[in-house]
Amino acid sequence: MRTKLNISFFIFTKKAMTKILIIDDEVQIRKLLSRIISLEGYEVLQAESIKNGIKQIVQHQPDIVLCDVFLPDGNGVSAIPELKSVLIDGEIIMLTAHGNIADGVQSIQSGAYNYLTKGDDNNRIIPMLANATEKVTQRKRLLKLESLIKKEYSFDSIIGRSNTLLLAVNMAKKVAPTDATIMLTGETGTGKEVFAAAIHQASLRSKGSFVAVNCGALSGELIESEMFGYKAGAFTGATKDKKGLFEQADRGTIFLDEVGEMPPMLQVKLLRALETGEFIPIGDTKTKRVDVRVITATNRNLKSMVDTGEFREDLFYRLSVFAIELPPLRERGDDVILLANTFIEGFAAKMNNVINSVDDLFFEAIKNYSWHGNIRELRNVIERSIILSSNGVLRLQDLPIDIQISQGTTIDWVELAAVEKAHICRMLQYTGGNKTEAARLMKIGLTTLYRKIEEYSIHT
């Protein structure tokens, strides 16, 4: 039996026509401007007064407003703030009388994009409209991008309905608006960086930078220079001053992942930065001051590390002001299916590989597997399965062999070596011969892959 998968597709439609609103009490002027502008492909709206113009703006949200200065119910320049208050993303161009430069200057000072002189600037109308339209278009793109980014890194991006997850989300939402230092704990791959980004996005610091650093991926010397920066000449290769990540995160948030891997000497410097907001870059003599919120994450038991002397006790208590435990995937029930569906949709779209249905055995195996690598492991498995899928269907045999075996499946349909060889060939074909990427997807070492290629005489 197969389960139909609901995959959403974006349908791109023709770009909406740019709308221009003309506010002028002279009928002939409106007709002339409408004809000039409409011949260039713009949609033209008309109003004879400020009151009617505001009504048109609220109803149609034009991109550009061409507004006369002298109108029956008021002065157009004085009305600019009122017009802009209801014009969400558009621009205003004023129509001034001949030689009245003062009105034009005052218009720009009041927030208008520019001004045109009636009768004298007919040749300037279309180029000015084009420039103003481009500015509006860029602003709308930026606002859309900001909206997408906000959604991607908000709490809405955290997928799941289990009580254990919702408890963690609710705690994070409560602490987000504060400046409290937060420690996220849990197994590797449970989504700690996603939580940290969502907390930052929901905080009063959301307009500042969110800077993430993996303390376990850098050596002791390198992590200090990366976090706190250095002066030119501080060491060999330091040819110019470099800002550290703490300085880059000023007025924002810094996320220290795997903080338990931080060397003892750096723990002292981090503690000072947390308590005073001050630090000294390597090779410098002057103290720098920053305003940074710190969120840390670890999959180690820091309390045990304190007991053994591996981690400073004072730093531990400073970092764990507010601790949130993220649940492992195996304790989140049906969340694994929700996440799997999300990854299937995402990777299918990315690979242009249409998945029409998924076998129930596929979902059953996913739900019953222990997922020691949690969300990260599930994501990698789904990516691999879609690569191996055929005929738009995800089947149990598209999953890694260890997951199949964990379900009690007997792998007896073909010699194992042949399965492995076919799998490696398919991965190399998918990556265009990129062995490093193929090894990553198969979760094996690059040396192992080269040995298998030689063993199976695979031509690359």
C-alpha cells in the first residue's frame, strides 16, 4: 500500500502591471498624462482630489502617485505625509507649477521621490516613472526576502507537534524577548542551531547579526582569534586587523555550539566577556566593549566536566542561566513523519525528482528506527533515498540497508557486493564524479570510497 504525498509547487504568473495614480483636478491634464503613461504599458488610475486619491490608494495600492500641488481640498505638498501613510510600498512624484522650484524642493523634503513641472517636463515623465518603479520593485523584493528569511529562521520553521518539542518551543518563546544567556542541551542533530536562530529572530535584537561558531571545529589558538579578533602583526600571517565574531555580533546574538570543547584558557576570556562585555583582541592593548547576547549549545554533560575540572564552574553557571533540553527524535512520536515529508518535498524540488507516493513500509521503517543522529541523520537518509528512488515512488529498499535490517527485512534479493557497487555507481553519477560529495552522501570516508572503486573496478 502506498501513501500519496502532497507536494506543493510554486506557480509563477505574469508580473502584475505597474499602477500609476494621477491626482489632479484638471480633467485635460489627467487625460493627457493618462494617455502618455498608458502607452508605455502602465495601468493608470485617476483622482480629482486628495480625499479621492487616498481612497484610490487604500483600494488599489498603486506603485507611483503623480500628485498636483494645488487641489480643491488642500495642498498636495502638505498632503504628502498623509498620502505616504496609506501608500505601503509606492513612491510619490509631485506635479508643480511652471518655475515653482520651492514647491519641488519642499516636496522632496516632505518625502516625495521627485517632482515634475507641468507642461515642461513631458519628456522626463517616462524615464522618471521607470526609475521610480525600479526603486519600488527593489524595495518590494527586499521586503519579500526579509519576510522569507524571518519565516525561515522563526519558530514557525521548527516542525513538530509532540509534547516534548512543544515544551521546549514554549520555553524558548518565553525567554526570547529577554537578554538572558541560554544553554541548549541535547543530542547531536536535534536542531540546536535552528532553535538559537529562532530565539534571536523573536528577540529585541532581531535587527542585529546572528553569528554562529562551532567551538569543536576550531583549534584552541584559532578559535580565540576567530572569536575575539586580532591586531596586525599579532602573529605570523596577521597582516591586518581582523574583527572577531563577538565584535561582529555587537547588538545581536552569538551562538557558541559545542561550547564544551572550548579550551580552558579561552573559557577565562569568555567569562570576562560575558560578565563585563569587554575583551582584548590578540596582540592589542586596548579593551573593546560589545553588547552581545550569548546562546550556547552542547551535547556533553557540562556538570560532569565541572566535577572533573574540564570546565570552569563559574562559567558553567554563567552560561546556564536558562537551560532548554531539546528532545531526541526517537522521543517525538509522529514528528519523524512530519519531518520526513518536509525533507521529501524539499529534496524532490531541489533535484527535480517528482515523488508521487511513498510506500507505507518506508514510513513504518522511518518511524520505528532509533535515529541516533536525530534530525540531521533523517535529513541525510531522505536525501539519499530520493537519489535512489525510481518511477516517482519511495520504497523500503531505497533506505540504507541498516534501517531495512532493523525492520527485520532479509537482504537476499542479490549479492551484497553487487548492491554496494550499484549504489556507488549511482552516487557517482548523481554527483557528476565528485568523490568527496559522494562519500559525504554515503556517510563513508573518502579513502574507503577510493578503495571500493578499485575493488569493484568502477570506471570514473
